[in-house]
Amino acid sequence: MKRFYKQVAVIEADGGFSVALDAKPVRTPAKLPFAVPTRALAEGIAAEWEAQGDEVKPATMPLTQLASTSIDGVRGRLDAVAEASAVYGESELVCYRADEPDELVERQARLWNPLLDWAARRYDAQLLVTSGIIHRAQPTDALKAMRAGVDELDEWRLTALQNVIGITGSLLVSLALVDGHLTAEQAFDLAQLDENFQIEKWGEDYEAADRRAIQRADLAHTVRFLELLR
């Protein structure tokens, strides 16, 4: 849509801070009141609206999109969203290891095992490792512990977690990023370990490179969203 406003401002709102366009408060796509819990996040969102040219392009406004998703799609649905996120623990990416070549086996152990150790310390979740692609059920206690970690998150951080899971395919990597244990780059490299290994051996095509660049940027935006919440 064409830009329909001239001035952007951060204003106080019920439950936190909002953004006003020509003194009119922004609303979500579902027409709900738009308010975020910190002024820093509201200022980041306001900067996205201010940076728009003659046309408003939502794809260039990741903070606005994440906040809107939280308000419209996660608020009031915390249990359902938490369950959809926690189910990834049943087939946790970093628990499935290669049989060969030795170089990949060693790399997976060296880079993924510390994450399993972190899960044991942080959530008391003792996850099992297997080789190949045949499903191996995780201990019930470990799955409950990881679900409890998901349940610790408020609607904003649960939105971030859901977004990271969509990129990485790993509940554990996503929890570690939301918790601040991993950076965006570390999370991406851990989730893409197998792909990175193949790229080193055979190279990467342009479409895959573009897709990975978009995913890296999306993770970085999500981390910034989390930082502004703090």
C-alpha cells in the first residue's frame, strides 16, 4: 500500500508502548490495539515505519511483523502454540547423527554435544542420541522438561521461539537462542551443520544461497526483537 502518513511517534498505551502515525495509533492486521511491553521495541518498530518510502512494504518491517504475530496469533493461544513448538523435541535435530563420513561424525559430536550438555544443565533434559534417520523416542521426563522450558516464555518470547523453530527445525537450538545462550549466527550454523558440510564438499547453488541469506537475516531480526524486549 502507498504510504499514507507523514509523522511517526512512540506513544504510551495500555500495557506498554505503541506507535502513532499522524497521531493515530497503529493497529494490528486483525484490528487489535498494537502495544508492546518496552519503549525500546516500540522505538525500533517506529523506525521501521519511518524508514518506509512511497510504499509501505511489510516484508521490510520484521519487528512490526513479529509484534503483530504475537498479538494476533499467540496471545490467547499460549498453550496451543507451546504444544506446537514443544513437539519438535520428539524428533530433535541435534540428536540424529550421521554414520559416516568420519569428518561429519566428529563435527556433529564436537558442535552438537555441548548443546545437549546445556539442555541437561538448563532444563534437566537428558536427551538420547541415535545414528541414522530411524525415529528414536526420547525419554518422557526429558520431553516434559523441555516443554516446561517452553512454558516459561511469555507471548513475545514464544513468538520468537516459534519463528526460530520455523527456520532451524530444532527446538533445542531455538530455546538456546531465545535464552541468550546462542547468537543468531551460532544458531544458524548449528542448525545448518549438515548443509554446511555438503556445501564445503560440493558448493552451493544460487537459489540455496539466497534462501540461506534470508534465513540468516530473519534470525538476526528475531534476536534484535528479543534484545529490545529486554
